[in-house]
Amino acid sequence: MAAVPEDARISLYIHVPFCRRLCWFCACRTQGTQSLAPVRAYVETLKTEIQALRRRMAPGVGLSRLHWGGGTPTLLPPALIRQLAGAVFNAFPMEEGGEFSVEIDPSEIDAPRMAALAEAGMTRASIGVQDFDPEIQDAIGRPQSFELTARAVDLIRRHGIRSLNADILYGLPHQTGQRMADTVQKVLALAPDRVALYGYAHVPWMSKRQVMIPNESLPDGEARLALFETAAELFLDDGFQQIGIDHFARPDDGLAQAAAQGRLRRNFQGYTDDPAPVLIGLGASSISRYPQGYAQNAPATGAYTAAVREGRIPVTRGHAFTPEDRWRGRLIEALMCDFRIDLTAMTAEVGPLPPDLFPPLLAQFGPAVHLTDSAFEITPEGRPLTRLIAQALDGYAAPEGSHSVAV
């Protein structure tokens, strides 16, 4: 925190881990609750953590982006929404042109909560769709009709929120090309500004609830790629631009403009046009990225709460960047955002690159990659392999079988 200078701009991510329902597909750190008592106590802890963060920060630090995720942030009643937003903005005022986004569960939003969010300054709503097919929803434990989602979108727009994200998943159980096409057409009817088209990560060894989803119901790698291509073609035909490997945006959206201007970045939440170099996570399990490395808060809510109440920083693990980490990170980000590494510009930014770094990639991925004196790039045909190519540059890549599939 001491590395953040006076008058700097930072981004904040606030994690609200509570849900009334626990969806089987989800691998996020969440916990079920039918009572608001633990939610109220958690918000009090967040307010204390925010105040402690403010005391440790240099004067004049303001916000570039604020994102509430979960879990289900819209589980908070209006009074708690106002309290939490007030605590944030009293500590860190939002800069002009800043963005305040919230993940909204259509089954957990109503007019009073939407009004509280709008009054607090929310500028962007993000709705998780996953898939609209009833059989697929039953298989992943997430009933959410198109009609319910459309009502939530109407509520968002009636409260003056103009920017809308939608998330859908490919690779879900029982998904077919036709079902994917039907879901995409319904998403397009909601008229979002940007869409995240994520591959479902089946990791039951990490997220125990995913054992409810039988392996035999999942599409194989070839079918997953076909599902992605079906959705991508429909978004492109409707005027969206593809952003990186898994996002789509309207041409006038900030993400598309950042991509066109070479300002696109990628963080834990996906692609972003956020210029802030520091992302600080608040709440249980939240991850922060500082100039000197990563830090993660205690994953368990009880351990996180105890640390904050005792006046301790609730971080339980971290990683300090080495010089090699920094240039590997920038190389990976460049490939994920631009599919290209400008070798001259990258050397000027991060220092000399090892001369033997790229030949193994050429040998391993063949026609998917191309190297010249000035650039290393992924060919258009090779872009479905971008994650695998980037993983080959990762000095901490997990062993095969310990993570989800890359396509």
C-alpha cells in the first residue's frame, strides 16, 4: 500500500460472498444464507476494512473503478447498499469518468434496491445469464427465465443505468449449437453493450458443488469450440466486435475503444479499459494487485472477519513480483489482449527478453504462431489456442489435470 503514491487512482473490488441459492456450476467463493444477520455483520466488517485501508493510503487517492461482485451483492437491502457505498466514497472519491459496476442477480433485485444502487452512483450493471434453456438451467442449479431477466433489465434501465453487461457460458451440460443460438438471440434482445462469453470451468476437485454435474453430460473439446464459434458468429453478425478471447462489445463501448487504441488490459474480472495500475480487493477471499505483487484476503469469512475486527490486515497469502514475473506478465497480457507482442516496445517497457523464449513456442504451436524481427503474434487461425500459448509463457503454470480445459 505504501507503493501507491499521493493522488494516485486505484480500483476497488468488493466481494459479497452470500447467496440465497448456491448454483452448482459456480466455482466462486460463496456461502448460502437465508438470513440477513450475517450479511449485516459482514457489511460492518467491510466498512471497518475500508476505513483501515484509507488510513494506510497516501493522501488524495481516488477511485477509477469500483466493482461489487460475489456471491450476490444485490442480496443487500437498500439501507446496507447505501451504507456500503457511503463508506467507500467517503474514503475514496470517484474520479470524473469513473465507473461503478455491480453484479445483479435478476432473482435478487427489486425497485427499492435498484433505486439505492442508482442513488449511490452505479453506472454499469452486470447480469449473469449462463444459458436460458430450462434443461440446462436444471442441470446447473440455476433457474432463471428470460422473462425474469428481461424484467430486471427493464428495472435497470428505468433507473437510468445505461451500461449493461451480460455473461453467458459455453461448455455447459446438455448444450447444443441450437440451444446456444437460442440463448444468444435472447441475450441480444436484452441489448447489452458488452458480453462475456466464458468457457465453463468444470473443477469439482476445487468446487465440491460441481459434483452435482455429471461429467458425461458435458460437451467435449471439439463441441465446446463449436459452441463458442456459434455464439461468436451471432454476436459479430449483430454488430459486436470481438475483444480478446472471450468478450464482445458494441463499437461505442469503452472496451471496444480501448482495444482499438491499444489500451486494453486484463485482470481477475476479465478485460477492462481501467487505466488504474492498482486493483485492491476487499472482503473475504478478495485478491489485490499492487505494483510489487499480489495479495489475497483470508478465504473463509470467519477468518477474514476476525482479522479485521482485531485490527490486522486480513491478507493470508501473497506473491512478490520478480523482474521475470513482470515481463512474463506483460507478455501474457499482450497476447491475451492483442494477440501480438511488439518486441521493440516490450523490450523498452520491461527490459531485454531472453533470446530463447519464443523458438519453443514456434515448435510447439507451429502455424498458430508467427515470429519476425519485430513481433511475435498469434495467427487468426491460432486464436482459439491463445490460452494454451499464454500458459506456455507462464513460469508458474499448473501441471496438466489440475485446472479446467483451456478451450
